[in-house]
Amino acid sequence: QVQLVESGGGLVQAGGSLRLSCAASGSIFSINAMGWYRQAPGKERELAAAISSGGSTYYADSVKGRFTISRDNAKKTLYLQMNSLKPEDTAMYYCALTRLGSLTPFGPWGQGTQVTVSS
């Protein structure tokens, strides 16, 4: 079992930056791919970025070039550096264990952290 706690969200102006963190419990973190997902009101939850245990990454077209996903296996922490934020990035952001083959989440969700970008 793994528990995930997201943090780092907040209110930021368009063009600004935020760095999200996801603290994980359990040894499974270091050997599993992880992903950042987001869900805006009225929209489906979508994968924004994913990273394998070895550091290979995937980005949705909507965030490519602006977001950077990284992980620190020693600290069991996942990060999402978000630059050049846009109002359309406004969403609740969650981290989750991720199947790289299908880019789908599994396991429990954390509470999420809210990101709000003003225009």
C-alpha cells in the first residue's frame, strides 16, 4: 500500500510558476512509474505528465515545454515544476502510481492540491 500527499498548489498569475510536490509512503515508490493528473471543473481527469522509475518522461501536449516532472527516490517525492502557467491550467492536481504501458493510474488518490491561475 502507498499513501500520497500532494502540496504546493496555490493562486498564481498567468505566466507565473509553481512547484508541486507529492510525498509518498511505502517502498513501492522507487520501483514504480508515477504521474501527475489534473481535473478541472466539468472535465475528465487527465494525465499531465508521467515519469518512470528510471527517469524517462511523458508530457501531455497541453503542458509540453512548460511543465517538468521529476522524482527523488531517496526522498520518495514526486515533483511537477510548472512554468508559464495559463488560466486553462487551473485544476485540482493529483499524483498516482502509473502504468507506463497504458498511461493509466492505479492505487489510491491523495487529497490533491488546487492550482488556480488568474488571467
